[in-house]
Amino acid sequence: MLAKKTSKNQLTLPKDIVSEFADIEYFDVSVKGRAIILKPVRITPEGETLDDIRNKLKKLGISEKDVTDAVTWSRKRKS
């Protein structure tokens, strides 16, 4: 399928493609080689997001100390 770039640098996506993502309003756009990659993104209310992350960490058994240790490890200088 073809997508047309308009004079305002906007892409018109084919209806068949858009219908696959009917409930998606935003896409993360990146480039890989000569390809444009569109990944669907869901925007959630600000307050919900942090609670969802905390609940997921709790279900995975990841503690606050684990997160602190990971941040400390990632900030170490490479020799």
C-alpha cells in the first residue's frame, strides 16, 4: 500500500491500515535505515501511570532497593 506525503509534510495513511488501529490516536515515529517506523502509543492520565508502574513492579517482586541499585549501577563510569 502507498502513503502520500502532502505539501505540508504530512502522511496520508491508507484506510485499511488506519482501521487496524481504530482506538490509537498517537504513534511514536522513528527511522531505521531507510524505513519509517510507526509504533502505536497509548496516552494515559498522569495519576494512573505511576500507580500502574508501581503495581507492575510489585507484581514482579521488584523492590525500591532493586530500583536504587539499578540506577546506581547504570550511573557508574565505564573504565
